[in-house]
Amino acid sequence: IRMTGAWAGYYEMNVFDHNAILGLHPERDNLYFANGFSGHGLQQCPAAGRGIAELIRFGEYRSLDLSPVSFARILENRPLLEKNVI
């Protein structure tokens, strides 16, 4: 068998708890995070984009509370563990 093609891509991963990191950095007032989706970016990016837009515009989440995936959980050593993985 001969290889006829290949693909390699960057797989962004949050090694802390394998979930997204969203929101404002707790020590920087102009640094927003929207990363670490661990392969779920296509599924979660519409909500993440809207949440970051709301944070920038209003200073808070209005549509969905995305605070469980905040950067602060890393500093506080509170991993977000998925209860159901399908």
C-alpha cells in the first residue's frame, strides 16, 4: 500500500481541561480570549463569537452565561469537567 495523500493541521488544545477559554483576562483590561476549543471550535464558535462581542460591547454576557469557561478558572484551578461525553 502506498500513501497517495496526506493532511496535517494544527489542533488547538487546552491541556488544563480540554475546554474553551473565553472572556477577558483577569489582569488585563483589553485582552480577550477565544481559544482552546480542542476540536470543538466549529460547533462552539457561533456562541463564543457572540459572547465575546457582548463582553466587548456591554461588559457582560447577555445571551448565554459563558463564565464557566472563563480564564479565571485556570488561575483558580477549577477545571470544567464534562459530565456526559457522547
